[in-house]
Amino acid sequence: MKTTRKRYSADFKAKVALEAIRGDLTLAELAAKHGVHHTMIASWKRQAIDGMAGTFSGAGDAAKVISESEVEKLHAKIGQLVVELLICAEN
């Protein structure tokens, strides 16, 4: 029997990490509340804290993530330009 790993949305992770940062409940209490292992919550909390500096430094604007579809479009355009260049080089 193949089991798949549970995936959590970014919104859910942020919500749980924020609760962990607030510190109203222990990691064990948060784990029981949300059905997530406490080490995952600790990891999300650490990622959230590490990412905060980028939020205020403006680095987040410069490092926007490009979607996979945009990458595919760019690869297709590069391929088209390479073909055009090869055709022009033959003439």
C-alpha cells in the first residue's frame, strides 16, 4: 500500500507558525490542536522568523518567484530564437 505525504498550504503553515511565535500554546499543544508533528511546527516557526528580515529589507521584491508556466514559456522562446539563429547562420 502506497502512502502519500500530507501537504500543507502556505496559509496553513503561516497560521500555525504565527501561533507558535506568539507562544500562547506549547509546540506539543499546537501539534495536538492542528494534527501536525511538533518538529514540523518548529521548522515552520524557524522559517517564518528567518523570512521576516527579507520582508522589511525589500529583498522580497527583487527575488520574486517565477512560476513554472513562465519558465516553460521562456524556454520555448529560447528554443525558437536558437532555431531562428541557426537558420540565419546557414544563409
